[in-house]
Amino acid sequence: MKAIDSTGLPHGDADENNFVLPAFMQRLLGRDDELPVRLYRVIFGEGARTHWHRHNDFQVLFGLSGKCVVVNRMGREVPLNPGDVVVIDPEEEHWHGAAPGTDGEHLAINLGSDTTWLDAS
């Protein structure tokens, strides 16, 4: 059993090469933890979102607060409210962030180890 105290983990600005800011991220489980899952708490300010990207395995997003949205390349837009879950298929190109006119926070659970970052637009 492994306990993770999130209060002791750093959080800060998300990487501007992969996010439209303002966005903040806290890594809860990463490559260094030698587990088959990655876990990130992400806070999106109004207008913030990720760039387009895809993962080599499933990604699960769990809404924590505010309102988020998830969009795929086919134009499907799925709301992500507190308590909601969105599952993104492996290799599905998508972005996620704050819903228009608001901010939002979610927990990103990546079952794979690789994220391929794409364009911002």
C-alpha cells in the first residue's frame, strides 16, 4: 500500500508548450513512481486548455470543481462537471480545459506512459 500526501507535492504553472494558460498542474503520480498509471490534478483558469494531444493508452478525466470540457478532432464536445467522468480512447486526439466563460479543475488519470503533444489550435 502506498499513501500520497498531496500537500507535500509541488504544483505550479502548466507547461506553456502544451497548455493555453492560465493553467496549473500538480503531479500526484508520475514516471518516478514506477507505477503503470500517471495522475495529475489540473486547474484551468478561464480560457485555459491543453493543446491537442493523444495518449498511448486510456485516459480518464474526473471533474473536481467548476466546469471543464473535452473535445475530440471529430468535434464532439463533452462537458465535465464535478463528479463526472470522461474516458478517452488510446490514440484519440483531443484537448480538455475550462468550459467557455468559467474555470474548472479535473483529475487526469493516464493508464499509459506516453503523451504525444500536438498543435495548439
